[in-house]
Amino acid sequence: MSVLDRFRLDGETVIVTGGNRGIGKGIATGMAEVGANVVIANRTAESGQAAAEEIADETGAETAAIPTDVTDEAEVQAMVEETVDRFGSVDVLVNNAGIAIHEPAEEKPLENWKKTLDINTTGAFICAKHAGREMIDGDGGSIVNISSMSAFVANYPQCQVDYQASKGGLEGLKLQLASEWAEHGIRVNNINPGYIETDILTDDEELIETWKSEMLLDEFGTPEDIAPLAVYLASDAAAYVTGSSFLIDGGYMVR
């Protein structure tokens, strides 16, 4: 098998949470380009269906959109079951769904803290739990969590203590799942992006210039910069990689 062939995902099925936009859509498109069947799992049915249809038209891949609230275990279980019914297996899970709420810690409502942790961390666990069961019963698989450089460094000058905590939690989740599920042939890794050009970023020019001034590469990344690493971690090219985290931050954390 050639090096490039090891990156192929022909016939495999990939679930991407929050795959209707931003980093998630970029990853979903990349997975489709290397031959995977792709399931877009997000809360809004219309945007999910639009993304699935667009990706199918662009790549020729089989796609599906399944409306899913990752904080609702019954919905996640139903999404995984529908994926298996349609495509026969779950081979890759990309836990991408997430939010960020900017508020000073001393003023942050507890409900916002809980909301962020529920979506970013608990949601990732629920999806891993149900996708992992299918992988254990099948031939193993790969789980890729979209964490953040924020798991390792305080963001500045924005205030988002709940986001930092949620992404730090994904690091612990990665390590434990990689350990528990290695015997089942399941690999678990994290991607830790820096500032990526998506609609989750602020349009505050002063903040943008502050962030860029701390980077070695003075432009924000794009979802297309994240997708190749996600494909690698999902594929046989990364067969010897588990329990690891990978920064893509334009050199932000070097200084």
C-alpha cells in the first residue's frame, strides 16, 4: 500500500458533530474527498441538510444529515443507530460541536458555565460513548476530538473560563478513552486549533490585532488547514497514533 493510499477512507463511515459549518464542515468535506461516507450531526436540520448536499455534490460521496443535540443522550443514541442502519458501521467520530461565551469569570452565570461544559465536554463524551460501543462491536475505529490550544494556555484578552475548562476536559477524556479502548482497536486523539477563521470568532478589530500580534504566522488559519490532520488521524496513516494532541495554531504558543 502506498503512502497516499493509507490516507484513504473508502467505504468507511465518519460522523462529524457540528459538521454544518466552520471547522466541522471543512473536516466533513475532507473526509468525503478521501472516500468516506459522511454523517453531519448538528442541531439545525436545514443547515445540516444543506451542508450534506453540498458536500455530496462536490465530492460524490454518500452523505446524510441527522439533526442531533449532542447534550441529549437519546438523540445521540438515535443518531448513531440511524448511521449504522444506513451505512452499516461507525468507523470514525469527529467531536467538533462546541460553543464559546465571552464573560468575565466573576460575572459568569452558572447556567452559561454549565451550557459550555455540557456541549463542549459532556457532549463529546456522550457521542464517544455511543459511537465507541459500535466500534467495540465492530473492527475498532478512530475518535478525533476538536479541542483547542486553550486547553494549554490562557486566552487573552478575552474572558472565557468555561471554554478553557471544557477544552482542558477534552484532554483528560482523550487520555482515558485511549487507555480504556486500545484493546478494542480504537484510537483517540485531539486536534488543538488556534485562531481559525470561522463565525465563532469576534469581529472586534482590536482583539483580532492583539491575537495576530502573538502569532508567528500573522494570519488566522482556515477550516481547510484543519481538515488534512483530521483525515490523517482518522486513517490508517495514523495507525500507530493514539492518546496524542496536535497543535495547529500558527505558532501562537511558541512565544
